[in-house]
Amino acid sequence: MILYPAIDIRGGRCVRLIQGDYNRETIFGNDPVEVAIRWVNEGATWLHLVDLDGAKSGKPINLSVVKAICQAVSVPCQLGGGIRTESDLDAVFDSGIARAIVGTRAIEDPSRFAKWCHAHPGKVALGLDVKDGLPAANGWLEMGGRTLDDLVCDVTSLPLAAVIFTDITRDGTLTGCNILATGNLANKMKHPVIASGGICEMQEIKELANLGVSGAILGRSLYEGSIKLPDALKLALTVGLGPNGR
């Protein structure tokens, strides 16, 4: 199982939001590059980056910081936030990102999203951000108007890198991941599913892996110390599903 330390970037700093609320922000570092180096030094094999300004504005904003992170670390990074056009996607890959996470465009323009996936096989992930069972778009500020089953059906045949499932109501809350919903999704998908949102205990990592979930994104739990990355990585090895989550 792969663990992804999260680095959420807003205003050039490393922050965490509660339930995606831009008015409920905690700053965990003024230099995201230093934070990235710290997680890699502790053993991370992937990093999960989010351009919060980009998610809200609809265009990547912090690519200079993203590029600096990619240049500073020796592990691959995935990035979500504001990727709405083909030029955005190109700019993200040009910054050194190994995997681009797209959510809003997948909801609002499935045919364009499919085109991007076929143009970059294995390098585009679906960001499936859900609130009360419905996918959200535009930086979690709007509900996308489509059902979860619709989206799953749309992407089944696409050459996706992964599906990243986030329960918005739990994100940044340290109240526990929506293990049941994430496991159910993993059983429906042929693609690797990565859990996100609210993970606060080591036991959750084990439970997710046992349900076929290939990875987990760790945010506030790492920054506030309820989970220690080296310990979590050791556990992930014992419940590992292989490099592709299968």
C-alpha cells in the first residue's frame, strides 16, 4: 500500500483546511519545499500536492512552488487543483509532476477528460471529491450535478492512473476516513483507488488495505502527530498490495 503525505499549498505556504473551507485554515509551514524534503527524508515514496488557490480560481496558481518541490525531491509527485484546460495540464506536467489529478473537468466535460486520459495514459487520475454522496466541483465550492455511479461508469474504460476518493465532510477533521464508502468504490473499480479525508489512526490504513484500497493520503494526522510517517510506512509494507494496488 502506498502512503501519500499531503502538501496543500495556499499563498505559497503549506496549509490544511477543514472540510475544504477556505475560512478554516491552519498554516503548517511557510516553505512547502522544506516540508516536502522532510516527508521524503522520513521515507515517503510519493507526495500528494494540492494547489488550493488553483482549485478555487480554476487555474493552477502555485506552479512555481510545485516545480521547486519536484526539483528538490527524488520521489514522484501528484498534483490536483485548478486543472481545467489542456494548457493547464501541459503546464502541470512541465513543472515535473508525474500524475495530474482532475476532478471538475471530469464532472463537467467527460469527453474532454477522456481525451486527456488517452493522451497521457497512466498519468491522469480522477479526483472524486464527494459530499453527501454527490461529487463536488470547482474547489469543492459547487456540487457537480452528477451522481457517483455516473462518474464511475464514465471512467471504467479509461487508462487512468488512479481514482482518489475524498469524503469532503471528513477532510481535515481527524474524525476518521469513510472506510466503507472507499472500500465499496475499490470493489467497483478496476483502477487503483486512493483514500483521502479524515484518516487519523494507523488501524484505518490496515482496514483500507484489507478492503482492496491501494493507497492513502495522510494530511493533518501527520502534521499534528497522531500518525508518525515512518511507523505508518512500516505498517503499509505489511499490508501492501503491490506497486499498482492489485
